[in-house]
Amino acid sequence: MTHIFDLTGKRAVVTGGGTGIGLAMAQALADAGATVTLWGRRQEKLDEAAAANEKAGFLTQQVDVADPQQVTDGFAEAAKRMGGLDIVVANAGISAGPKKLAEVTPEEFRRVLAVNLDGAFFTIQQAANVMSEGGSIITVSSLASIDATPRNYAYGASKSGVIALTKAAAVELARKQIRVNAVLPGWIRTDMTEGSQNNEKFNNAVIPRVPARRWGNPEDFGGIAVYLASDAAAYQTGTSTVIDGGYSIF
Ligand code: NAD
């Protein structure tokens, strides 16, 4: 009997898959039987991730999601190598250092939008072009799409934009039997939050307000990736799933 979350024979791309939440999602997809290609800007990080997870059998591709041509070529190559495409996780993202409104430069604002919003758009658009019927696109937004993000203007704007893209694409792509759903992480222990993890004031002020009383771990996102990718979620599209240890409701 096949398992309800079985992904055997499915082919996946995870953007920003060399580290953090993306890598943990990629590991879970591979554990469930999928063939997974990791995308990232730095080939050495991708090689490291593949070597450290030999059992997962990751393929890797150096692709900058902010570059539409690289994304288009990347999906063509990924589909050729894996024999098709069923699952895409639009996870790649960056954050800018905290800045007051008056101090944000146009260049910094654009830099974050280029990766987090333009990158998510190119990823969804080109994935849909090559994806099989029954495919699943998972976007990684943030609680920053709901909560105010003072001093992180571009990040909040980009992650709200990802929700808008997710919903719009979910409606249009439903005709092609492709689902699009967003995951919204809370405070997760990854490279992106290293500064906050090492900041005593932050740890004393914020983490005690998380009902689960701890930082989230990348591994906390494996289950949602497998579920949303699987046929168990066949009737789920356009949704936003918060995974934050209860932070946003407390
Ligand atoms: P991370 O820094 O480990 O992961 C981000 C990955 O994206 C890295 O591997 C990086 O190399 C890659 N990347 C960056 N720019 C890229 C580009 N132009 N093209 C391709 N890859 C690129 O941090 P993470 O926390 O695992 O972040 C993963 C996602 O989760 C991001 O979208 C982030 O905004 C989101 N998120 C994280 C948190 C958190 O607390 N860590 C909270 C909410 C949302």
C-alpha cells in the first residue's frame, strides 16, 4: 500500500535549497521519495549540502532567482535532468539590515525586492510553464507579511507580495491542476537570523513571547513541504500556513 504522503516518482526543485529552511524541506521531500534539485547562488554551498546528505541524492544547479533568464534556463535544465517537474519550493530569500524609513536607499530596497519578490514571481511563472498536471508550488513567505516590520521595509513588502502572487497564481493555475500555497515561518534558527540569535536583548524580549518557548528549527518545515507537495493536499490551493510556535496568535 502506498503511503498518503508518498512522493515516489515526483521531481522537485527547491530554490535557496543549500541552507536553512529550504534544505530541511528538500531533505523531507527526498525522504518521502522525491528526486530533488537544489538551487542556489553559491555552488560550493550546494555541493556541501549534497555531500552532507548523500542519502538524499540531491542534484544541484547554480541559479540566481533574481535573474529571469537563469530561472527559465534553470527549469528547462532541471526538467531535462529529472525527466519532468512536479514540485517547486520558491524559498530563496534575503533580508536587509535594520534601517529607519529615512535611511533606506533605493538600491537596498530594490536588492531585497529583486530576490524575494521578483525571484518568487519568475520562479512561479517559469515553474508553471514546465510543470506537469497535478503539480504543487510552495512559496515561502513570512510572518512579516502579516505583522508590521518596522526597520525592515523591503522585507515586509516583499513577503506580503509573495502572498499576493501565491493567491493569484493559485486561481489561474487551478485550471491546469497546479496548486500554489504559501508557508509563513515565524522566528527560525537559520543563517538569516544569526544576528538575532546572538542578541541577548532579542532572546529575552521575543522568544519568551513564543508560546512554544523556543526558536523554530528548519526541520519544523519538513512536514508541511511533504504534505503540500503530496496528493493528500490535492484540494488545497491559495492558502497560507503559519508555522511559528504560536507567536502570531499570542
Ligand atoms: P537562509 O539564509 O539559510 O536561506 C536562504 C537561502 O536563499 C540561502 O541558501 C541563500 O543562498 C539563498 N538565496 C539568496 N538569494 C538567492 C538568489 N538570488 N538566488 C538563489 N538563491 C538565493 O535563511 P532561511 O531562514 O532558511 O530562509 C529561507 C526562506 O525563509 C527565506 O525566503 C526567508 O525570507 C524565509 N523566512 C525565514 C525566517 C527565519 O526566521 N529564518 C522567517 C520567515 C521567513
